[in-house]
Amino acid sequence: MADILAENLSGKAVMGSDGTELGMLYNITMDLKSGALHDLLVQPNEELAPGRVAFDRDDRGRFRIPVNRVQAVKDYIVVQR
């Protein structure tokens, strides 16, 4: 995968590999010492039924999607479901 600046990802739509629109990228968590990325924090799509997504959520209801689930970054960030 080509290098992508984080500023270009802000507000990008996140879609599951099955075509489900999950929501918008809110932030990315990382280990400050190693620089390793951990999770995408995704603000859920309001129309998405709560039981349809098995990802963990943070204390504000955003999905915590491990970065190793990212399959592609183009018009959408596509993540394995």
C-alpha cells in the first residue's frame, strides 16, 4: 500500500468489505513510543443498525477498528468485516 498522509484521511468514509457504509473516520490511535498504529476510530453511520457491526466501541460509541483490518484506501477506507 502506498504511503498516505494522515491529514488526507480525516473525515474519509469507512466501508466494510461487504459494502456496508460504517461511518466517517474520526481519528487513529497509536503507540507514541513505537509509532505503531492501533485502531481507526469511526463515527458510526446514523442509519446503521447497532447489531450489524461486531467491532468494539469506545466510550463515545465510535467503532474501534484495528488497523490490520484495513484492506484499501481510495475513495473509501475499506476494512475487513
